[in-house]
Amino acid sequence: MRLKEKAKNILNHIPLWMQLTLFTTMISFSVLLYLIYTDYQRNQQIITDTQVDTSERLLSMEMQNLEKYIMELSVFSIQSCYDHTFTRIVEQESDILPSEETYIKSQMRAYFYSRSDLESFDVYLLNHSLRFSRSHAGIGTSHILPEEIRSTDYYMRCVQNSYFHAVLPSDDEDILFYYYRPLIRIKTKQPLAMVSVAVNNTYLNSLTDNHQLPGEFICLANEYGELLHSGAPELISSNTDHTFQEIAAKAAKHSSFSCVLDGMPYLVTFTEGSKYHMQLYSFLPMSYIDNQIAQARRLVLISGLLVCLALFFLMTVLIRLLTNPLMLLAKKLDYVGEGDFTSPANISGSLEISDLSNSFNDMILHIDRLIKKNYITELNEKDARITALEAQLNPHFLYNTLQAIATEALINDQTQIYNMITTLASDLRYTIKGGKYVPLKQEMDYVKNYILLLQMRMDDKLSASFQIAPETEALYIPKISIQPLVENSVIHGLGPDRDSIEIKVSAYTKDELLYITVRDNGCGIEKEQLQQILETFQPQAFSAPSNGIGLTSLYGRLHLLYQDHADVRIETTVGEFTKITLIIPASKEAPHV
């Protein structure tokens, strides 16, 4: 208890901001140390896995190229079979004539110099006990004993191999390996000749160029696990074959593993060809990976130290901000109590204090707005009543006046004037009736009246036809949505080279959508003007439509009513036609808006 009392006394003499700073910093520092440690462990594994994955993908691509290279050597070795003269000489039982010997030498010379990766090229003619040898020094012939050739290791391997070839190591450092391939008789599969190719280190250089990391080297082995090349003969060579056999035994179980060579650990990555079963090993010192891990560790430690310093500074500033602004807010409350709602509290320091300050400002602003609203509401209500009354009286007054003029025209036997005025009055009455949606039949009656008025004014310059599917007449559409399309056809259709225009209006349904099309044979719309119209469609879809009756206003109104379920499509060819299609959902009831 005494210790507890002493602790309380000590804390009573330490400011609250300092207590919170020390407490939060200790917790944050502990969490940060744990995160740094786990991040280091994760980075260590990621670096190792990344290196293994990179090596495996590189070896896999190199193995594909190596198997392709072996296949090219196989094709090269048997290309003489496609030479009928060469094949006849090989298969004949009689002795080779000097001219035939000269022919073989010339062919071997051409074959040898067709490649740059050959050190020597030998052909053993078993039927004739002859050996033709070609190298950079020249070409020569010698006698052989076919029985000795047939008893050799490379001959037995070629015969037993499913691809009739053998890849064997060389003791010459200038030769990467020997490639053997018999020339057989197709029917009996009896070898008639043996081709031997000594491959130089040209291809090896392309392999080693891809493995230039510090201390990295590669090893190449044939399908029997015999070492063909070692990038570090002082560590792995034919003289230390037992070491390589141990590595090959591990590679048979794991594609990547670690081993120790001359006291130094290495990361070994292995791949084997799927066709010729060549084996390729990559040896990378673990010291290289350790250096990468050490760099990551230093980066993590430096980052952690910087974060700790920044965290301590931010904690100190944050806690000081938490303990200071409360008195300022209390003073603002006193002002509100006196009736001052116009002085906001711009107090900050923490999320809670900032939220409290914003809530306080919202509260006094809301109170002030409510007070003003009580005064303004009555004025707005009076203005709204007057505006509504004017909106009702003016159209009705105009409609009644037109009816009176029509009656007067009929009395004076002016039938055409009467028809024009009654048609105009009918359209006017249609526009002032309530509702945003009407059946298609009512809209078409309105459009026909509109076209009739235009025909009276334009005489024979305007003709119109209608193809309205019966099932569409009861479908609801936005009020006054077709008339702008007709008006657009008349405005843009007539021009200097057009003194008359024909308009076709059609309506049909497809896939629960209503298609309304207005087509004219007028001047069409220029490409630039069409592009300007289409550019206004996108922003218009998200703003209130204007008071105009153009396509842009119609497009905006449709998207306000139907969101993304409506569209206006324009097809036009200058000098030929314009076709505008209105697409909306097919509905037998007026949508609720």
C-alpha cells in the first residue's frame, strides 16, 4: 500500500500530457519492436524464396534452350541421311571408291563449317571399317575395327537410348561434351555408321552469362548423372565425383536445397530436362543471400528508429493538443448562453476535440438557421402560392382566348384558321395538363397535331408517316418527348439543297424496352456538330435539363427520370438522312417519381 501511495504522489506531480506520452510511447515502441522482428523474419524468407524462384525459372528457360540445342545436334548428326549419295555409300557392301571418299570428305567439310560450335566431327563407317575425322586442322581417314566400336560405351548407350544418342563428358577443357548418334537402317534398325561431334564451349558461354552473381557457378550433367561441366572444378569435378553424386541424390528429392562445399554453404537449385533428361545445377553462396538479408535488416532497423523518433514527437504534440483546448470550448458555451450564435469555435488538437468543436459549430449554425427559417418560411409560402396561381391562370387564360378566336373564325366562315387555332389550342391544353408521363397514344396525338400545324405553315414541303405497333400505344412515356425529335428533323433537315422533307415516326418493343424512332430524309448533321451534341450528353445526364427543347435537354430529362435505363441514339449521313432513336423501359404504368 505504501508503494501504491508513493506512486500516486509521484504521478500527482507529473503533468497529464507527460504521463500519457510516456505510457503510449512505451506501448507503441513495444508493438513496433515486435513488428520489426516479424518483418525481418518475413523478409528473410521472402529474399530466400525469391532467389530460389528466380533461379528455378532461369534454369527452366535454360533447360528448354539446352534441350532445343541437343535436338539441333541430333538433326545435324543425321542430316547426311537426307543425302542419297552419302546414304548409298554408307549402305553399300563394296569398297569405297576414291571419288566416293572425296565426296564424303567434301560433305563433311560443308557440315563442319555450317556450325561454329564444333571442335571436331567424326563419322565411323562400320561397313567399310573407316573413320573420317574433320577438325579445324583438316580432314583425315583411318581404319577402325567395327567390333571395337560396337563394344564401346557410347555405342551401347546409343543403341539402348530411346532417342539413339549419347551425351558423354570430355577431359579436354576446350570441349564441353561429346555427342554420339548412329546412322541406322530404317527397316532393321541396324547401325551402319556412327557420328561423333565434339562440342566446344560456345554454348557454355551463353549459359554462364546468365549466372554472374558473386560466387555463383553452374554444373551440367547428362542423363546418367555424369558431370559434363563444372563452373568451379576446385569444388566439384570428376576427381570429386562422390561429392557430386551426393548433390545429385539430394536433387532427386528436392529442386532446391543447401549444401557445404569446402566449408562454405551454398544454395543449390536444380532442374532436369523432360525429354533428354539433361541436368542443370546452379550453386549460389549463402553469403550472397546473407548480404541481401543484412541489407534488409539494416533498412528495417533504420526505418524502425526513424519511426520511433517520429512516433515520440507526434505523441507529445498530440497529447498536448488534447489537454489544452477544453477551456476555450467552455468560454464559447458562455457566449452561446448570452445569445451569440454567430461566433464559431475553431478549436483543434485531437480527433475528439475536433469532432466536439465541429458538433458545437453545427449546433449553433443549426439553431441560427432554424431561427431564420421561421421568418423566411412564411414569405416563401406566400410567394409559392402566388407563383402557382399565376402558372394556372395564364395558360388557361390563353387557352380560353384561343377558343374564343376559333369560334369567331368559324362564325366568319374561316375554316382553315379555325382548324389551326383549335389544333394549337388542343396542343396547348395538352401541355398544361398535369403529370410527367402519358400513354404513347396521347403523345402521338399531340405530335400529329404539331405536324399538322407545321404542314399548314409549310404547305407541301412536309410529309409524315407513322408506324406505331398496337401493343405500344398503352405504354407510358415522358410527356412531350417525341415532339423535340420531330422539331429537330424539321430544323436540321431543311437546307439550301432541300426544299421538302419526309418524316417517318415508328414505335416498337424489344427485350422489355420501347424504341421510338424519328427518321427524315433531310440534310443530315455534320460530323463536328454531331460530336458537339454527343459531348453534351454525358454531363447533361448528371445535371438538371435546361428550359430548351433540344436533344440535350431531352437527354438530360430522360436520365433524370430513368437514370441509366434510357438512351438517345443518333444515326446520320450528311446529305441523306438523320435517324434519332429514343430508348426507354416499356411500362404499362406511369413510374413513381
